[in-house]
Amino acid sequence: MRAIKVRKPAASPTKAFRCAIYTRKSSEEGLEQDFNSLHAQRESCDAYIKSQRHEGWVPLPALYDDGGYSGGSTERPALKRLLTDIQSHLIDVVVVYKVDRLTRSLADFAKIVEIFDAPASRSSRSPSSSIPPPQWAA
């Protein structure tokens, strides 16, 4: 799980952080099932957000699901909506099951991080990884 804060935290510990969950699956195989990979990713991310409730994390109801889209391109409808919503200051934290759900391209990842950084990003976290979160200065 990776969580990327896209807004600088407020001084108050009671501040609510609006958390968006982004999911992606490269192939359309299995998407017709009642419970598929996108659902599993979302459930895992939602559980992580709930584990951070004490930090003020709140899941947003909007779904950012790209089923059947490759991570080799940023031409994905849900990713575009997510980035637009970040730029519109509607999202404080982005949670993904794995960083490669955002993109498999290092160049595209750098471009996405630029959007997260403007104007005030903070960090990336993953409950499925023991690697400490990278910090981005605002």
C-alpha cells in the first residue's frame, strides 16, 4: 500500500485528510466478476485508511478505478480525474495498493510527483512495505 499526501498537514491533530483510493488492473480479464482485483485493492487501501483514522484520514466516496488500462501510459480516465481532483484541492492523500498501480514508467512517476508536490505535498506511505515513506517538501 502506498499513500501519498498531497497537502501539507495542518497544525491541528483534528484536521481531516481526504483520502482517495486509486486502483488499476492492466487486463480486462476477471473485471466482470462480482469481486475482482480492483475490489481487492480498494478493500486493502480502505483498511489502511481506517488504520490511520487517528491521524484524521477519511476515505472519499469517489472511485478512481482504471480496469483494463496499462500502467505504461498515463492515458487513463480515472488517473486523469484523480490528478484533476488533486489540482483542484479536493484530495489530501492518495492511497494505492502498490506504487506500480499509479504507473510503471519512472518518467511518468516523476511527472505525477510534480503534480503531488504542487503546491504542497508531504509523503508517501505503504502498509504493505517496510520501506520508510519518502518525504517531499512543500
